[in-house]
Amino acid sequence: MTSAARPASLVQSDWRSIVRGGAIMGVVTAVGVAAFAFLSRVLSGAPETLVQSVLVVLGGAVFAYLPSVLLRPRDVDTIAWTAMIGLLGALVFTGIDTVLLRPIDLYHWTWDALGGGSGFWYIPVWMMGSAFLAWLGAWMVAKTSGDREPNVPAVAAQTVGIGIVISLILMVTGVVPVHSAGFALGFTLGLIFHVPLSGVMRKG
């Protein structure tokens, strides 16, 4: 549902756009995961940590904001549909992963071992995480765009900057080790923090 002040032409919340967006997200996720796994095979030490950290931060920005580029959320309804794109993207990736990536043994499945040989314990977590990132990204875009066409790259760059700062603080203080997982945590916290921060900045 769109208001009169928010042109409907900017919003693409029909089911075709949502399904297409989910398919795009799934393919992009598979490419990113494959690149991460391949580079982990050919790199080691500090270069591996640096490259993987860059991929994780960029991947987080894509997960959070590409659904908004595809759907252009403006209100509560379209924010929810954007989160659906994140969920569908995780479902599409799971299919690609099961059919293609697992059979070619691209990476080791430590998560399966932790789950007693089953991936069903973490696949729902992956789906919830994807929907959560897309939801927060859509919320940010809707809050900062108003009646204008949203500048998604600018908003995403702000989130990346906040996430990197949080990551460095966590690592310098010894809360987390210097690792790509630390940057993943920092980016997620940065996205969560960015939502209320943007509201404060707009009021100021």
C-alpha cells in the first residue's frame, strides 16, 4: 500500500518482482559463497583474513540493501515484502547449494558435523538472518528516502562505515579476534545501530 505522497511507480511490490528478486538474491549469494570458498583455498594468513573480511562486509551490504534496490520499499507493507525477498533468496541459495555446491565439495561442511550430520539446524537460521538483514535494510531505505528516489548506495556506504568502526573496536578491545567473522558481527551490529541513529540524525 502506498500513500498519495509516495508515487506508486517507485514501488515494485508485485509478486513477480518479489519472486524475481528472491531468485537474483539466491544466485548472488551462491556466487559470493563460491568466491569466498575458492579464495580460502588459494590464500592463507593475513591476506586470507583481509580478502575474506572484505567479502563478508560487501556481502553483508548486498544482503541488506540489494532487496531494497529491487523492490524500492516505502512503507510498512513494502518493507515486509522486501524481507520476503531476503527469505526467498536464502531458499534459492539452499537449492543451488544442495544441487551444485555440495556435490563438487567446494568447502568443508563443519556446520553439518556440529548438527550430527544434518544441515536442518542452521538452514532456518540462515533464512531468518537473510530476512532480518533485508528487513533492516528496507527499513533504512524507507526512513531515509521520504518522497524522493532512495540513494541506496549512499545509505549502504554509511552502514558499512559504521560496521567497520564497530568491528575495529571489538577487535582492538579483544572482544573478538581479528577474523572475517568479527567483521560479519560488526557489520550486523552496525546495521542494527544505524536504524535508530538515522532517526536521531533526521530529528536533529
